[in-house]
Amino acid sequence: MKKLLPLAALVFIIVAIQMVTAWTDTRFYLTQLTMSAYYALLIIGLCVVMGYAGQISLGHAGFFAIGGYLSAALTTRNLVAYQDSTLIRMLDGLGVLVSGQDIYGDAIMAVAPWAACIVAVASAAVIAWILGIPVLKLKGHYLAMATLGFGIITYRIVLASEYFGEADGISEVPAFKLLPGLVVSGDFGAREENYYIAWVLLIVGMILLRNLIDSRVGRALRSIHGSEEAAASSGVDTARFKLQVFVLSAVFAAVAGVFLTHYNGGIGPSESGVMKSVRYVAIVAVGGMAHLWGALIMGIILNFLSLRGVFGSYDDAVFGLILIAVMLFAPNGILSVNWRGYIYMIFSLATARKQSGGKTDGLA
């Protein structure tokens, strides 16, 4: 029952925010909150990798970009020129393709968003598996540098590839129809609908990860984080568990990339940039590497502030400073800080200073 209370509180807050924005006519905030929820989906997946498996990844922006870019490319690439080929006719017969007309009345044919989503997420999972087999044998800063290299490679590919729109990225990505009447899109008239879609997806992801952490697999991951050698000597297949959780986090990142791309109607190279990966790591560190709820809360708050332009042109610098401050003063995350102790210490110092000042005045 206690495990359900945080989820119930989160649902209450989500509904309350939507009702307040409707009552105060500030629905525009829902746009940034929706985007923050998708980013938070990536962050909680990364939190499991860092906080429970003990692996530092600086390449998760690459998995986000793989999901977003593949889905965008497949749903916007016109296949009319190849419609007579055997493969295209077979895919069309299976319902994988959708046909229509563009604004000029010309025929278009592209991969349906649901099929593009499956391909994009599966591709991210396969790439994470291939990458993880050799890379996860590394530890510490060696692992961080290897995943950073993957992120740089992904960024350069999407930036230089004509298929992925080069520096302009991909625009005019179609809406993603989930169910009849339930569509992921940036339509202003569907802000509330998309707001709830994003948060339901995040809550589902949170439930899956909480169940994973509380299971036998979660106990094995915690033992790996504590001491990989001790876990291996106890019979834990450390390589398999690390690889599986790494692939799972890549899937979370790719799903977030797919949904956010269809919500925004496009994606650009900045989503795969190195600073994006550094930002995600900083947010996990602020929330607490072994605290899913802390990562989720800080992921929402910091991304929302960033998307609202609170940090201005110093956005990346602010996240860098946050990371430094957390490592120095709250290495286990701000939620693990004994704030009561800090407040008591400050109050005690202020009281002592006041008393010493009074004694000095009496002597004078």
C-alpha cells in the first residue's frame, strides 16, 4: 500500500496542474510539462543504469536521437517512387504504409507512425546490445568515455547525413495515432490530451522500473553496484544483468525520442549533442543516482525551467554548475541531504553569534 501512495500523489498533482492551468487560462504551460515528461522517461531509465547497475553513460542522447530520427525519417520519406517494388507492395498489404496527398495534391506514401516507432525502438535496442557487449566490460571513466564516443558518433551522423536532414533536422513529422481519438501531436487544441498521454507513459515506465528494482533482478543490480567482484563470486551473472539494464534504458530513451518527435513535429541535431547527455547525467545526480523518484522530480523541474528559458543562454553552464555543486555537497542527491540538520546548524550558529554579540556589548 505504501508503494502506491507516491503514485497516487503524482496522479493527483498531474490532474491538479491541468485543472489549475485551465482555470487560470495558462494552458501554454502544458506544452513544456508534456515535453518534460518525455525527457523524464529517458532520465528514469538512465537512473537505473547509473544508480543500480553502477554504469555511467554519456551516450543516452544518442539513443534518444536514434528513436526520434528513425521514426521521423520513416514517416516523412515519400515512397511513391518505389510503390511498384515487391517490398513496398508487401508492406502496403500488411498495413505498414499509409498513403495520402501533400498540400500540393501530389501523392505520398510513407511508413505508418506505429510501425516506425517499432522499428526505431527495436533499432535502438539492437544498437545498445551490440555496443554494450564490449563497452560494459569497462569501468569508471573508461566506460564514460566509451559511451561519450558513441554519442559523438551519433551526433556527427545525423548532422552530416542528408537522409536525416543534416543541420536542419527533419520537420513536418506527422501525428502519431495511438487509438481512435488519441493522437500524439503538437496541435494546440489537444494540449490536455497530449499532456495526459505523456504522463501516463511516464507513470507506466515508473511502475515497470519500480517492479524491476524490487524484484530479484533489482537485488542483483544493487549487489553489482556495491561490489561487482563480490556479486560475481555469489553467482550473479554480472555481464548479463548489466547488458540487459543498459538495453532497457536505451529502449526508454528511444521511446521518449519517438513520442517527443511526433509531439514537436520534428527533431534537430541538438537532441543528440554531447551536452544533452551531460545534462541527463547531471539531472540524475541531482535527484540521486539510486532514487527513481528523485530523478523523476528533478527531471521534471529542471527540464521545465530550461524549456521556459529561465536559464537563458547560460543553459548548459547552469547544468554544469549544478553537477559540480551536487558532487561536492550532495553526492547522493539533494533528496538525501539532511535539510533538518542544515537548518538546525544555521539556526545554532546564528543564535551563538547573537549571544556572543550581546556579551561583547555588555563588556563595552
